[in-house]
Amino acid sequence: ERMWATLAHIGPVLTSFVAPLLIWLVFRDRSRFVDDQGKEALNFQIFLAIVYVDGIITTFIVIGVFILLAAWILAIVFGIQGAIAASKGQPYRYPLTWRVIH
């Protein structure tokens, strides 16, 4: 279960929201920990998608470039932190995230 929770956090580096969505859908009934961490990673990816859209829309006034850069850096940093915590069996909560899926 720690491996799947870890992959839910680190998978979005390559697959965006697809990895946490698939992991959560497949393993949510098998493990509370994977259910919790899969939802957490998926909620963060939903939040990032909103931020990326805002960044793309505001690129014409230059600030969007900084929004996109900051979102990309935070996605990598928080994803690594989540993966490290999950690999230790500890729950991880992403800061600044709206919890759409409960």
C-alpha cells in the first residue's frame, strides 16, 4: 500500500492527474491509506490544472509566465515531499489545495 500511495504522489510528474486517478479508483476499496493519499494527490492535480489554466490565460500580461513557473516548481517539490511521506507510511497533506474529492 505504501508503494501505491507513493506512486500516486510521484506519478503526476509524468502523467499529470492520470496516475493518482487510476490508483485511487483501483485501490480505494483495498486500503484506507491509498484511498486517502490517492484523493489527496488527485485533489492537488485538480488544483494545479486550475492554476495552469489561469497561468495560460494571463500569459499575455506576462504574469502568467511566473504563475506557470511557480506552479511547475511547486508540483515537483510537493510531489516529492508527498512521495517521501507516503513511502514512510505517513499521510501527506498538500498545502494550498482545495479538497474537491472527499
